[in-house]
Amino acid sequence: MALSYKARKRWSLVILVIGLPLYAGLAVNLVAILPALPKALEFIMYVVLGTVWIVPLKFVFQGIGQADPDADDDKN
């Protein structure tokens, strides 16, 4: 079931405002739980954790910055 443009726009807002801060807190706590790591490895973990969240949510964000494809273009 595909989401409409409006639904994707709303879900993207919810994900960015609520989900992303929660995920960032989870990622920081996950790295903090691990034993002391070299700074380079810790940096790599933050980069990976900072980008991997988008993979399952990519379909929600695709096309959000474009004009609504379902809107009527007839302005007579």
C-alpha cells in the first residue's frame, strides 16, 4: 500500500521531529555502553549510525520537496 503525498509529508515531519531525536539518543547511549574505543572507531560508529536510520525510511522522504503530484494544475 503506497502512501499518498500528504501522508508521506506528515510522516516525514513526525519522523524528523520525534523519531530522529529519539534515535540520536539511542545511538549515543549505544556507543556509551561499549567499552572505551579508539576515537577513530567511535567516529566511524557515529557516522554509520547517523546514516543508517534513513535506509528503511527512504520511501517516506522521496519527493517531499517537490510539488504535490496529486494537486490540480488547472487554475482557470
